[in-house]
Amino acid sequence: MWVSPRPALLLLLMGVLRHGGASGLLELSLGKFRNVLLNQTNPVEAVIRNIASNVTVVIFQVHAQQSDVVISFDKTPSVNSSGVGVDRGLVSVLRPEQTVCTWYLRALAAGQVLSTAISIPYTERDPIPGGCNLEFDLEVDPNIYLDYTLVDIHIKFAPANLGYTRGASPPSCDSGTGQSSRWRLRYDVYQYFLPESDLAEMALMSHIRKMSGVHSVKANGIKMLTLTADDKTNVYFSSLPGQGVIYNVIVWDPLWNTSAAYIPVHTYACSFTDLVDNCSSLSKLSTKVFFTAFAVLGLFTCFFGHRFWKTDLFFMGFIVAAFVFFVFITRVTGLSYDVRLILTAVAGIIGGLLLVVSWWRFGSVLLSMFVIGLVLGFLFSSTLFFTPLGDYRVFRDDVVFWVTFTCVALMIPVLFVGCPRILNILASGIVGSYTVVLAIACYVYTSLAYITLDLLRRVLNNYFSRAYTNVPFQRNDFIILSVWAMLALSGVTVQLRRERSEVPFPPHPYLTWKRERERRSTNVLDPSHHIPPLRERIHSKLLHIKEFFQKDQPAGERTPLLL
């Protein structure tokens, strides 16, 4: 994963404005981006002049990658006239005859911060983002507020108001809900993915420009959903640690067919400053060891699963037992991740051995194939909901989701009930090759890992159903998808060609052993009939070992003299 060099070196190359001595002056033009280097001690005064008379509102915004920036109307910021964050903006409602706007910028903490700033004008018919704010500090707040965890990302914003002319009073936010009020407004939520594994500051600066204006947002972003004035203005997305994402909201007035954009907000869902598990090294060592070993077993199963039937059973039993146990131990205990992973590996080994033993004792092909088909059905159903189908509103309901998911998963073993060998070869080839994808995901970001990870999140978190699970699909994903497809196709083809002239499944091992034992006990002509039982053979070996360590007796009389 590549991280950008120090910002100062980039600024020298790009000719970014520097400020020193007294407070600096930043001359801006409407709709034009400017990169600026901020510090804590010397605020930068950003000025726009010669504003046209048809402009009624100017939204000024500033963006930095990881360090908070203070933006305010005054040199001395106050709570009601300033904003603090990596993506912040202010709305300037213009007075009649006003042609100049001024804002002040500085870094919140010590050190220099690379940022980019832009001011966007709107006219009297354009809606005003955040114009009906009742939750946050600013009177008019166009900002999108973002929080993230390892599971989900939460964005929220203040409702917009209708536009109005200079000098007029703003429309009331609560005077009715008809088409003449702000309740006619619609909110389109957009998502934009940065290039995978790119944590460079300049990459963010260039891409955030594509998500600032209305037209650029519509051209570059992915429209995720539309909210009405009756909906709550907060949305949840699945978290993608290490992957840069930009969100923005376009408010649309259907009466005038006009729109305005909120302040775009970005996240990597990780920390740049943590020494462990930061944005550059997300996977723990225990995770890498677990999934690398798992991939070795999966790759062997992909090409030789049907030939080595017991290994195949162990592999499938390991998957079922490990998944169920990890969900259980995460739900009921507060153990650390590393401890849970070790216990999960032990539980998976036990589960795999139990499936092998059950086959050896009972020899039920039907039971074994049901487990194997269930694992393949689980992966198939997870892949189906990994597509945009999974973001349909109907699947927000847990009952609908789990019933549909279970039916799709059970469909696989039902469809192949008449050809178990084909089912086993398909399962070992597809599931075994997918373990390689999971192992690669421990070292290189790929969205394909979220095929199963998002399902695990939904099992473990009661509220994950509200999150939209859209993920990027870029160069890395195409390459790894090709590797997965190639491995799966090769594994299935090799096994089909090798096993076409063999019996479908090995005979019942326990019955075979019993028949062999009876044959040996009744057939006196069989040389094995004269082989002593196992207990006698072991006893004989132990006697030989004991005699080896005994001292030789002296020659002569070995019995006591009779008195």
C-alpha cells in the first residue's frame, strides 16, 4: 500500500500557496479549487470579490485528509460561526448589494496541513443545504457528519430549505407540509470510491473535486438512495477499512428543477496515526496465519478433494464448525480477537474430525453431501446478496433476508441430490479456491472478501441490516476474480477428468473393516488368518524390548542349592 510523501514536498512540485509571517490572504474565484497549506498560528483569510448580483448564497468548503481544520466567519472562531473537521463548510447568505465574502482558515493542531478550498454559488431558486438545521450548532449547516466503526459508517445531515432572494426572510421550516414548503424537497445520497490501496493526500484532493458540485457529483458518484422530507436524514453504509470513500448529498427541488450540493465528506474507516492496525497494515498477524493455512488446505481440496475424500470432509466440517463457533463465542463472550481466532481454529479442527469420524462409523453419503452442499449453497447465496440485489429495501427486514438466504442456500443440495459426485467436485473446487481469495485479502485489499464478511457482520450485529453494502470493483478485484475463476474451473475440470472412471464414492469404511475381520476369522487358508491378534502382537513387542535391556545371567547353577 503506497502512502504519499510529506505534504511540503508535494507543495513544492505543485506550486501550492504558502503562508508565512502575518496572516495570509487567499484570493478565490467562484467554482475554482485552490490548494492551501494551513498552520495553527497564522489564520488564512479567504476572500471572494465581484460576486454577481444573481448569486444569493455562497457555500465555502475546505478539505484535508486526516488533520482537522477550523473554518469560521471571524478571526476569532465561536461555536455558532465556525466548523471543525477534515471536511467542513459554511453558508454565506448574501445581503443586497454585497459583492465580497470573507472566511478564515487555520489548522486545529500544530504542524502544517495540506488542504483544498472551493466556493460554490447558488441562486434564489436553488435549495439551501442545511437551511432548516435544528440539530447542529450552525444556523445554516451544509455539512455532512460522519462516524465510523469497523462494521458500519453513519452519515447524517440537516434538512434543507427553499431558496429565496437577497434581503428576504427565509421560508419557514415548519409552516405546513404542502408543495409550497420545504417538504417537497428530495435528497439523493451519492457514494464515490477512491482508487484501491491509494492513501496519497493528492489523490484525495483531486478526487474530492469530483464530488463537490452538483453536476460533477451526478457525473462521477454512485446514487445509492433517495430520501424524502418524511425520512430521517441519516444513512448507514458498510465499513471498508483502508478503502477511501467520499459521500455527498444532492438536494433537489422538483418544482423549479434546481439542485444544490452539501459539503462532501470522506473516510478511510481507519486511523493513520495508530501504531497497530492503522490504514497501512489492517490485517493482524493472527488473521494472516489463519487464512494462509486455511488457503493451503483449500487449494489442496480444490484439485484433490474428491480423491482424498476424508480430507474433503475435514475441510467442509472445519468451515461449518469454525463459522458457528466464531459467531457463538463473539456473541456471548468479550474475549480478544486473537483468542477467539485460536479457539475458532481448534473448534474447526474438532468439527472436521467429527465429520470424518461420522463418515467412518455410519458411512452416510447423504449426510456428508448435505453438509458439503450447504457450504456451497452458503457461498452461492452470499455471492447473490453481494450484488446490488442485496441493497434492495425489502431485504432490510431480517425475516425476509434470512428466509430468502436460507432458501437459496438449501436450493444447491436439493438440485444436486441425484448427482452427489458432481456436487462434491463443484463444492471442493469453488469453495476451496475462494479460500485463496480470503488469504490474498489479508495482504492486498480486495472487495471480494466482503462476499462472506458482510454476511458475518449481519449475523453478529443486530443493526447491520440498515447498512448499504455497496463496494468498489476496481483493478485488483478484476485480477483476483480472474484468479478465483481460473482456480475453480481448473480444479473442477481436473477432478471430473480424473474421477470419471472411478467409483462415485469410497465404500463404507466401517462395514468394509467388519467384513474383512470376519473373513480373516473364518478363512484358514488366508495367511492373515494365522496372524496373532493386535493385543498379542503388542505384548510380544514389549517383551522383546524388555529382554533387550535385561542383563545376561552368569553361567553355572541358576537354582538355589537344596539344604
